[in-house]
Amino acid sequence: MLCLRFLNWPIQRLQRSLPADSTDRIAVHSPLPDTGGAHTRNNAPTGNVSASRSESLQTQPADSAASGSDPGRSRPARGGRRRTKSRRISQQNAVRDLAFVRELFPVARSGTAIISASDAAWAAGIRPGLPLTEARSMASSVSGKPARRRQAAAAETIFTEWQPADDRDELLLMAELVRRFAPIIGMDDGPVPDSLLLDITGCGPLFGGELPLAEQLLKTLQQHRLHCRAAISDTVAAAWAFAHADGHFLQRTGPSQTRRSTSTSTEWDLPVVLIPPGQAEAWLHPLPLSAGRIPLQDSLLLNQLGISNLKQLLALPSDDLPSRLSEAAIRNLNLLRGTTEEIITAIPEAHPVKAVWTSEYPAGGIEEIRQVTAFLMPQIADQLQRRRVGAIRVRCQLKTEQGSVQKISAELLKPTQTEKELLDVLALKLETLLLPEPVASVTLLATVMPLPIARQRDLFNTDEHIRPAEELAMVLNRLSSRLGKQAVLLAEFSDSQLPEQRLQLSPVMHDQHQGSSDETERRLDLLVATDDCPDTAASDFNVPLRLLNIPEKLTLPQTDVPAGRLAWRETSSEISAVIGPQRMQTNWWDDTSVARDYFRVRTEAGSEFWIFRNLNDGLWYLHGTFE
Amino acid sequence: MFGWAQLSVFLMTAAAAESSVVLDQLRRQLKVCQVANRSDQIQSSGFQALDRLLPDGGLPSGCVVEWISQSDGLRTASLALSCAKNLLRRPGALAVVDAAHEFHPVSLSHLGIPLSRLLLIRPSGIDLTESNRSAPPGAMKSQTSVLLKETLWSLEQLARCAGISVVLAWIDRLSVTAQRRLQLAVEHSGATVFLMRPATALAQTSWADFRFHVQSTPNTGSSAQQLDVRLVRARNCVLQNGRMVLDIHDETGAVSEISELADPAASAVSAG
């Protein structure tokens, strides 16, 4: 898991709307008492800054949507209803953010307080928690050397009201900048979020390791004038803790001057914290309570008890804590310990890989639809190549003239950019489609994932680069598309001793959210591996290769050992040899009570059957044949 | 007296001898071409007696083998899987097309094949294709024919894949076209296809490289089950009456060959 923290996010968001060489001081303050809270927009200037400057800061993100040059600065072209809903959620969260800030800064409870300041503003003495009026007076009377006073006079101080909803919305857009680094990207769900959470499980090898991944990630963000810190650990909670080790929300924008000893980055200005697997808890010990996302009230209580770091907190007996700490504190503590799994809620893509076809002459049949998809797929492949990602699923939406929409989805085992491969699986799915009306519009949408490592192709020897696992992945895609996921299966032994439950069958094409690309690779490698078979019990020999789904009743005399003529389906023959019994009995506390005596029975015709006597009713059943 | 009749007989004999030589040469050339196309890999079946029956002393890569079982319960599939064990020494999965949904691979590991190598394909037989759904209700295809279609399609896809070493499937009916397609598929990939077929298939045309007929031998008083395996077809070979007898131990499941019953002369003679 990787936690990507955007240092001093409210200020960074505003600074992105200013020219790169701007020396303006920026300070963000809590809402004025008469504005009624953060959820109301107030663009009025509140400092020694002109109205036009302040408005430009507030409206810049919306304007930048038109340019579309920077994905991180443009808003997605969403439908009005969706935007309204998203906005409503943002504003609900903003109320929570404001409550948190008022808790953090006592001044903000009754008045207006500075909650975040740029580096230049810090240099001028403006600090979070300072009353707004005091900050204004400090900005207007900068003391010190003449050079500093001249510099201060040339620069303006921009005091602007905090807009937590905008912060959240902009943070969501940042996910698009880092989309190619992880298949699942979520946002920190705590108050005043400033981080993105990336599930990079299995992605490290694609970039040469987790550290190079983090460094490339930070370099990409630096190109967009974003200062970030990345922490990689086993769990989300630990990664978040290391990214917020020096406190939450009170962070200067610029790179830290004191480098952390845990950082293993090769470059000075790329602060990466990489915790070796399994060592997170030990590394967490010196961190403050705030890094553990412990609520402020609980932190105060713990401080009074002399507990100031996570080592002391984690050492406390977990059984006693629920009666003393809040529910949120206990939950976050469990997340830190790793006893509870933290699920990352994925941020939907703002700019999906998509291709659309519309025509006033609708497409009538499957063949025409297939031609349309063949026309659209190169566009999808082109987008995938430009973004350096692969498609793991292709969705096709067919809109008829009457407005009804049909959707089909084709999945792949491994992400690919290959147009032919994508077309293959989609064409097989299209065969299952029933089109009641002509189709006026076809939309293809690709769900993307990082690409596996590209391998070197041999120009002259065409056989050497054939990798069985890759060939297998392609045929599995086709089989799953045509026959369905449930038809292409892998088998594993289960704990049950009952023959019909002895095996556990699972689809090869598992849900992408349940398994990582590592797991897929592992499964494919096992399928083609040439390892020797482990030693097995000889009793397995007594289980036939063909097991009837429902045991079939036989007309044999109700004796302890089978005898007489065995008639089954079209065959009938005298029993010539019997081997057994082998008793199979479930525990009395199991749901299904089974008590059977199994026998291997050979007939005079040479056929061998697996039959059992049900000890509950005394009847004989045929359960399988030795094929 | 050396008449015209004797001369004509002499010439005919010489011509016949010459034609047989030419035929032999042609056979050899064909064989060389086919062997070259088959990635020149011959692998043992795991049974020496069976290898002796086979013209190249083993199973070549990229071949179709039919196993015809005289009746149910003769362990024919187990025998085929025992041969598959050797073929799985090269990278690739074992794919089983199980249209009946009755294949139960618990004993697979006992046959020497790890369960992790198994890919199980279970076609449902429900046709959702537009061609079938748009047809009038009376003309709807039966589930059996759809199942057969899906089974054959899966079989061909798997046989064409270089990531598959062995495909095993139970097929009752197989058209000549399907057999030819299957043959081309295995020649392309190098996979080995084992088709488990009922006794009725003996009367049908076969394009398989090898066809084995498995029967139970009369009980000789031994506690073990005995199987009589006959090679009834070998492609491009002059086939003689080759057979072997296998003994399957009741308790351990160990398969042993009864070599003294195998006739060394009763084997297929390679055309090469």
C-alpha cells in the first residue's frame, strides 16, 4: 500500500492557480462568523488583496477545464446530475472537515483563524491557529532587514477563505495523474484529507521495484508542481502513519530540510519512506499519536495519562481500551495492528479509456456491430498505449434509436494493449447478444491496469519467445468470454472428506478486486509448471475419476456386502469382486448427516464401479465409475 | 523356351518391384516431412509395452490419440492420464473438457499429476448466441447439440494453444471436419489430444494418429484387474495386430505390464 500525501494541500491547490514564479504569500483561514460555515461559497476578498485576484484563485479550477492541457487541473466532463450529487457529498464532508478544524484550532470556534499558510507566509510569521486579524496586521508590517521589507512590499498576501469541498474535489482529480501507477486508487477517508491511497500490490516489478515506483510517481507529480511525500507499507494505516509522521495538516509546502532516516530514496528531494514487509509495527513505535489517526479528544486523554507515542499505545492491553477510548480510536488502532483490513474505495476514472461511434444510419445486425467495434478498438488501443496501461475489461454499450441501452462486458486474465486480443474476447461476447432494434450508438469503455513487464522479442527465432503462460492466458480469455467464467475452472482440495465436497472449483477469471495481478501470474505459472507431483495417499486411488452429480439408486439386496447382479443404465452384469468397505461419516454437528460404506465393485464384464450403502436407509447407490 | 509371356511376366515383376521401391521412397519422404513438422519430439508413454507398439517408440508431440473403451469403468481415462503424466514433463497445462460435469480429479495426484496443472473446462450447453435465440421456438437447437458444439469449440481452442500440453475430452460423435480441424490445431501447437470414446466409435472413420481399444481380459483368478490394450490404428503405418496387457493392482493402483504376453512381432511397422 502506498500513501501519497500532498503536503499542505489547501495551499498547494491555490498555488497551482498562480504563476510559477509568483512570490505571493497565501494564507487560508476558517469561514468568517457571518458566512455560516464552509459549505457556503464566499469569494469576497478578506485581506489586502484585490477582488479580482481572490476570485481568480477561487474560479481557476473551473476555467482550466476548457484548456484540458493538464489532467490534474481540469475537471471531468460529467453529467449535471452526477456533478450535483458529487458536490453534495463533498459539501457534507466539508462540514465534517470544518468541525475537525474548529477542534484543532480553538480560535476558530469563536472567530476566524488561519488554518494553513504558504512558505512565504510562514516566513512573514503567519502560522496556522493565528487569529485572522492578527495575521493581517503581521502581513502589513513586516519587520526586519531593508531587503526583506522591500521583498515583502513587492509581494501581496492573499487571505482566502478555506473551501474544503474544493480541496476534496481537486484531490480526486489528482488521482488521474497517478492512475498508471496502481489499479486501485482511493482517497483518505479521514477529516481534511490530503492523501491518496494507492494499492500497488504486485505493481512494483512493473517499475523495477516499489522504491523506483514511488520515485517515478513523485517525479511525475513534481512536473505538475506538486510537492508530495510517499510512504509504502504493508497496510493502509501504516502507510498513512509514515506519510503523516510529523503531524497532520500543519505542514509547510516546501521539501523538508531534515531528511528522515527511514528514507531510502536516492534523490534528496524525493521523500520516500519504504518500510520492509512485516516490520511496520516496529517502525511505528516512535511516531506520535496523531500519525495513528487517533481522534483529538482521545489523544488529549492519552497525553494526560503519559502516553505520547504509538509504542506506548500499542503496548496497552487491547481488551481494556474499548471502555476508555472512542469507537473511531479503537477502529484505527486495529487498522494499525493489522487485525482489521482497510478497504480502499476506488475513485472512478474521470477520463476513462473510451471510444464512441454514432450514426444517423443505425447498425442493424451483429455483423455490423462487430465492424463498428473493429473500427473503435484501434482508438482504444491507441489510448492505452499513450497512457502506458493495459485493458483488463472492455465494456460495450449499445444504444438503440428508442434510447434503450444494452451492455456487455468482456474480461481478460491479464491486462493487454493488443487490439486483436481485445477484439477477440469482445466478438465472442457479441455472439451472445440479442438485438431487438437497430443500434444508433456504440460506446467502448476499457477498465485499465498497469501493464506487465514487456519482454524482449527475438526477431529471427519465432519459437524461443513463446511463453506457455502467456499463450495460456490468451486462450483462457477466449474460453471465459464464450463459455462464461464458471465454465473455466481450477481445482483445489478442500477440507471436507465427503467425496462430492472434496474438491473446491474456482473460476480462473476471478474478480479483479479479489486478486492481484501477482495472483493471476502465480496461477498461470502453476498451470504450466513442470514440478513433480507431491506424494499422495494411496486411498486416493479408491476414488473414481467419474463421480455422478447425484448418486443413483441401485436394486441390490440390503446386505452388508454388495452381491448379485448390478444393473445400471444400459449395462447389467454379475458382481465378481468386491473391495471394501471404506466408511465415510460426517460429524454429528455438521449440517448434513452422511454415513456411508463405500465399496469398489467389479463386474464380470470387467467394469469397476464405486457404490455405497447409505447407513441411514440401508439402500445401495452408485456414486461413480472408475474411468 | 523364352517366350513373350515370360518376358512380360519378368517385366511386370520388375515394374512391381520398382513401384514398391518408389512407394517406399515416397513414404520415407512423407515421413521426413511430417516428422520435421512435428517439432521432432517423441516422448515415452510411460509404458514400455505401449511404446513398443508405437511406430516411433513413443508419442510424438502434436498428435491426436483416441482411447476407445469397450464399456464404462475400465480405467481407460486413468490409463490415458498415466500417459499424460510423461507428456506433462514439458511446460503446459493439462486441460480436461468435461461436458458431463462428472470428472472428479481427486485421484489425479495419485496418477502423478499435480492438481495445480489441471484446467477444467465445463461447457454449460446453454446457447445464448443470437443465431439460436432469434430462431423460431420450434427450430431451437437441442441442448445436446449445443453442448457438442461448445465442447468441440473448446477442444479446438485448447488444442491450438501452445500453453497446453495435453487435452483430454470425452466425445461420442466427431465429424470428419472436426477431426481434421483438430489435427491441424495440434500440428500448430504441438499439444497432445486424448479423446475418450465409446465402443461405437470403432465403426466410425478416424483421422486420429493413434487409436487404442481398451477391453477387460477374462478373469484369470488374479486379484488384479487386467486390461487388454490394442493399437487398432496408427497413421502412416502398416499396422499389425499389436496389443499389450496391463495389470492394475487392487490395493495400490499400481499399473504393471505383463510383458510375456506381448508379441514382439505384433506391432506397427514404421513406414520410415
